[in-house]
Amino acid sequence: MIYKVYYQENVLEVPVRENTKSMYVEAGSEREVRQLLKGRNFNIELIQLLEGKHLEHEQASPHFELVKA
């Protein structure tokens, strides 16, 4: 399964929408995604499962780069 993770790069800063970044992670569950990112200093805002047309749309983006668990 592929998840889109919305995050802030610094856990100590107040989240600001304009500074939100995203990454795509291939993992078996949301829990695996959180474990993978646990050592990074990220403030995770949302982890969203991508499926169907939504996944196809994201894969068509030039910014789509998959991180594997």
C-alpha cells in the first residue's frame, strides 16, 4: 500500500500550511509508516492511504518519489 505523509520538517516549529511537505511511502500499514519515520525529526500532520484514481493522479505528478519501508 502507498501512503502520502504530510509533515513539517521541524517538530519544534508551529505547523504552517505553507511549510507543509509531503512524501510517499510504501508500507503494509500506517503503523509501519510511523515506525519508518520515527527516527526523523518530523511533525507528522496526516498519513493518508492512496488508492484507485487518487493514487493514479499522484503517480502522474513529477514530484512522485516513493520511499519503501
